[in-house]
Amino acid sequence: MTKKRYAAVICEYNPFHYGHLKQIEHLKREFDGVICIMSSNLVQRGEIAVADKYSRAKAAVMCGASLVVSLPFPYCMMSARDFAAAGVYIAAMLGADALAFGCEDDFSTLEKIYRETKDVSFEKELMALIDKEKNLSYPKAKEMLVAAKLGEKAAEIIRKPNNILTLEYLAAIEKGGYSLKPFPVARDMTLRSSSSIRAEKDRAKFLSLLPECSAAVYGGLSAEELPRSAENLSQYIIGTLRRYNVGDNRNIYSTPLDLANSIVNAAKLLNSFTHLVDVCRNTVYTEARIRRSVFSMVFGVTPEDALSKPLYTLLLAADEAGCAFLKNRKKHFGIPLITKPAHIKKQPAHIQKAFYREAEIESVLLLSAPGVQNENAMEKTPFIKFKNKNSGE
């Protein structure tokens, strides 16, 4: 009997749109199932996901994903390199055969760029350039160096978010020595992106831009639940930041002292998260970098967090193929997969500590919803899709 093959996708589904549907349909023609490793309630660019993780996972399974598990906090809101490393680690520990990802340009060109930029000498040149040109952000400095070595076309390619992640996925696979096979899927650039869909303020228009099964899930969320927004959390964020003092040399992830001071100073004058980010951005620090730093300061994310690997992943949704994957392979997983939050008590103390840390933060993130939300994260259950009916586990 031929062993079944599974592709993993590191994703956010914020929200699940036609581009995601097209990718999953393509993968299901090539593999027996698609395992989605999806960001929790914070996402990679330092934003709060538009809907809770269980709803986003349900939409993915309703649209064809076999299994959705979490990319837990804080990895879900880290820089591209740390986000990719954590996601690739989970994919490898679950025994996926391939890592699928969307490419905006020819994959062979991206491989060439990867070979050039992975060298230690490139990183040394990059840091020297940043030291010399004090007003350069890391991404901009990388673009300049790539342009000098491989031409302006290559620099243009690495400006694109999906291509940036592709390079980091390749690096994480090689560095980890994983057997995951890179499986690029060309993005259809004619389809609406997640960010443009989220920008639609009219609910009916927003839903009309999603595949039918995804729209049904999002349409089932009330005006009290959708959309979540970091701006709704402004008072908590600003209040927490005001507890810092200028010059505090705290150990905060990806946040140099000058950036921390800028954020603290702005928080003492403003009461809006969006306005704070706008005031603090400059040629060195991008909006995404500032948002990540703000959440790192608010929730106590440290550089040591980024150096560690995820201690667990949480089951969010599955169909029958996903359930079969769990049944047949779970004993071989290299990472604990928690099927229900209530089951965390079966895990060692250090895993419980990490899990409860995330649960506490997600209770705060409920405040980002338009209305009052009182759900208990520890009482949640995954969505399971059967052929003839749907239910919780």
C-alpha cells in the first residue's frame, strides 16, 4: 500500500480568500491531504487577525483543507525569519512531506537569490552597510545589497512579502536539516489580497469577496465579533506602554532602545494604536516592525522567545482526512498536538506554562472585537467536518 503524502502550508487565512482556495485545490491534486499551520490571533505583520483562530480554521476546512493546527504565540507575530522557522519546525515535526508556499515570481530565480544571500559573507556585508548608512532599515539594506550583486530585478523580487517568506522557508528547511520538499505554487496576482479584502468596511462587500464556504463562516459571525482590530485595543495598549519609562533597558524582542523610547514617548501623548504606529515609523523602522515591537512590549516577548522552538501546536479544525492523519500518525509526531485546550493538563509543566501564557493573552485580545466577548479559551473545541454533517470534536 502506497504511503499517503501530505503538504504543509504555513498560513494566516486573514481572511480565507480565492487565492487560498486555488492553492489548496492545486495541492489536493498533488497530495493526499493539506496540513495548514495557521497563525493564532496575532499575525506576522504585528496585527490582530480579523476573526478568531477557530473561525478562520473552520473556513479553511470548509474550503478543502484537511487539517488546521496553530502556529502559537509569540511565533505567529514575529519577523519573517522567526515566523518561518517556527512554522517549518511544526511542519517537520508533524511529518509533512512537502512545504507548499505561494510565489510571486519564478522559483528558480528565488533559489538563486537564496544561494547568494544565505552566505555568511553576505550577512556581514549587510550589517556593515547598515552600520555605515545609519538611516537604513534591514529590508531596505538587503534590497540595496541584492541589487548590487544580482541586479535591480532581483531587488524588486525580494520586496514582495510572499517572496521574502519563501527565502526564509528555504533557509529554515536547510538550517533544520528537515526532509521537507519545497513545493512552490504560483500566485494568481489577479485575485484580491487579504489586506485589500480587510480594507473593505462594508460587511456585504467584504463577504462577497470570499469563496462561498468561507463567506458562510464569516457571515455567521455577528457584528459584535467581526472584524477584530488592534485599534479597538488602543486603551489597553497605550495604558500598558505608559507603565514603561524612557530609557528602560528591558529585554524586548526586536526592539532596540531607541525604538522602545520612541514608542514610550508617543504613548504618553497619544491614545490611538494606529496613530502611535504612524508617529513612530521612519526610514529605519517600518510599520510592521513597530507594530511587532508594540505587541512585544505589551505582552513581554523577549529575544529568548525567538531562539526557542514551539513547545506545542493546537488542533483548530479538521475534516475526515485530517482526522485519519491524526489517528495514523499522531504517535510519531515530534511535538505535542493538543486536541482540546482542556487536555493541556496532561502535558509537562513547561508546556502548560507556555500554553497558559497564550491563553491569557488571547483573553486580552477578545477586547479587539467590536462588541463584548466573554468566551473562555480553555472551553473551546476544534471544528470537525464530516461528509454529511459538521460538529465540534
